[in-house]
Amino acid sequence: MNATAETVTKSDAAVFDVERIRADFPILAERAHGQPLAYLDNAATSQKPQAVIDAVNHYYRHQNANVHRGVHLLSERATEVYEGARDRVRDFINARSSREVVFVRGTTEGINLVAHSLGRGFRKGDEVVISHMEHHSNIVPWQQLRDQLGIVLKVAPINQAGELDMEAFEALLGERTKLVSVTHVSNALGTINPVRRIIELAHGRDIPVLLDGAQAVPHAGVDVQALDCEFYVFSGHKMFAPTGIGVLYGKEALLERMPPFQGGGEMIKMVTFDRTVYAELPHKFEAGTPNIAGAAGLGAAVAYLNAVGMDRIAAYEHQLLTYGTEQLQQVPGARIIGTARDKAAVLSVVLDGVHAHDIGTIVDRKGVAVRSGHHCAMPVMQFFKVAATARASLAFYNTRDELDRFCDALRYAREVLV
């Protein structure tokens, strides 16, 4: 019988039954170019368990209506599933209140919301501190504020292992620093940043902190109250939920003071031609008809992850990372970019004499799906003086055999191209 959110429990045997988990993901039975699919592109997007697919299907078959505004039965059902998903997310990240959980399209929109809402209050010469390992979505919005308002964007350096230079980071914090915005886990390197220390240093100067958690939430438990960050953003599609849905967590008192990011329906209490009274949190940040089906899928994904157990997921993926690292070190000409001591299950590789895009094409013919390119982190590539990497990013449904197939495909690529 397939494992579902109901049948996979935290009390299962200590041995992680990956084949049981894989049975929940229909797409993993697909074949690619005649080969069994080995999907190693989870940092770009994750696959969806049947429980999530069923939740979206059920919404459209039995609950489809607009939320909040209707008194008819379908609208009540839609509102229940939408707000129920918000409550599940609140519990999943341990937010203090559902009012602190804002639904957005994804991490990118969440960061832009903060940049163009909180950032409206920034003045010329105010500073935002980011790191050299950021995804473009945590660079471009701050550059836009720099160009529009004259703020100063400061970048904390990294070392050759891909780790944040904490002494240099601390030295960047000053009286004009208005926000620290850094990734929790690097999508290009797998580096897990010391976010508790980052927050401690920033709070020592009364500086709020935004964490990009897109690559953290799917792989380990996150407690926003324990972290004490002001903002935490993540995307549903990277945590086994549908695309087009994500979360901005923000401390309630700060969200209350921030102006809406967008205007329109849903985010208002009252509108006249003279003035508008905005809705209460979190709805003042959710203009227009939301992605209700996406929220239904996100709620199901949270339930599924809870049933599997985030601690078990983290432990199993660490085993895969260790194994994959060892095997890649045996591939002639292969070099891993990103060797931080504290690292998530991301293996970015360059192969002597072979372009990353050629790697991606060749391993695809072997049925192995990896991501080749700059991974929306071009400054990282520039730092390591590489044009691109071939990135294998792992999830809890991946196996050692799939990593072996990736390594074998790299060997083949080198044989035919070098």
C-alpha cells in the first residue's frame, strides 16, 4: 500500500524506507530516454506526492469558489481550505499567530513585498546587508531600492569553502543598517548559514533580519519563534506543494506598521474615492483572488512532511549528501563547488574540460535530471571563477543508486568529450 500522510508516521521504524516513500510520488515511475528517471533537481522544484495531487484535484472538484466574499456553500468550503492551510503553515514553522502568515506566489514575491513595503521607509544612505551567496531574488530587489532611493547595498564576503565570513559580516553592521537579508541555505552551494548567530549580531544593533528559507524549509524543521527573525520566506513548489504559492512569515507588530505591497480587492475593509481602509492582517498583503488551489496543495504538503517527520528527512538526506560527496570524489576530473562544513544536500560539480550544459545534456540521456547553469546565483559563479555548474540537489525520495548513476554519467561525459 502506498504511504500517505495518514500511513507514514513518525513512529515508523528507524530505518528510512525510501522505496515506500517513492511509491507516493507518481512521477518517479516515469522513464527518461528509455531509462528510469533519476530526478536530482529538487532545488529548482520538487516532485509532488499523490496526497498533494489529490488535494488540488479535490479542491477543483468539490470546493472551487472564491474565498472570504461569499456566503454560499462552495465559498465557505474554499475559505475553510484556504485558511486551514494557513493554520497548518503556522504550526509547521511555529509562528505565533496565523496573522503572521502571508500567502504569496513564492520566495521571490515575499522578498519583493518586504523590499517595496518596509523599504518604502528607507532613506538615502540607509544600508541593507546581504551575502555573496544570495539568489538573484535576494539581490535585485535591493538594487532596485538602491537605484530608486539611494540606499547602500553591502555584501558580506564568503570563503573558498562557500561559507560566510562572519567577522566581515559583523563589521558591515552599522548605525545606518536598516535590514539584514540573507539566505538560510544556499541554493548553489548547499551552505547552511549560521542564522542564529547572524540574527544575534543584527539584533544587538536593533537591526531586523529577513531569511530566505526556500532551500531550508523542505529539508529540516524551522521554528521562526526560536530563530527570532523578523521575516522568513519560502516557496511551496520546493517543498512538494504546487507552484505559484509561498509564504512570507513576518512578526505581527512589524507587519502591522508596513503599508500594503499591492492594492485592489480582498486587501480592503472600505473604499471610497476619498480614501481606503485596509483589511486586517494578513489579508492587507493578499490583494486579488489568491491561489486557493495552491494553498490546498500546500496544506496537504505540510501534512505529508509532518507525517514523514522533518528530523527523519534531515537525517536521511545528510546520509545521501555524505555518500554522494564520497562518490563524486572518485570521479576523475570532477570538483565540488561548495564544501562548507555545515551543508545541505546540494552537490554542485564542475568537470575538467566539459561545460556544465554539456554535462546536463549527456546525463539527461542517461535518465538523470540535474540542473546546469548559474542557478540564479551569478555572483557565486563569478567568485569561484566558473561559468556554471552541474547541480545535483537531493530530496528524501532520492537513493544511493541514483547518485551512482549520476557519477557514472559524469564518467561517460568525460570519456566522450575530453
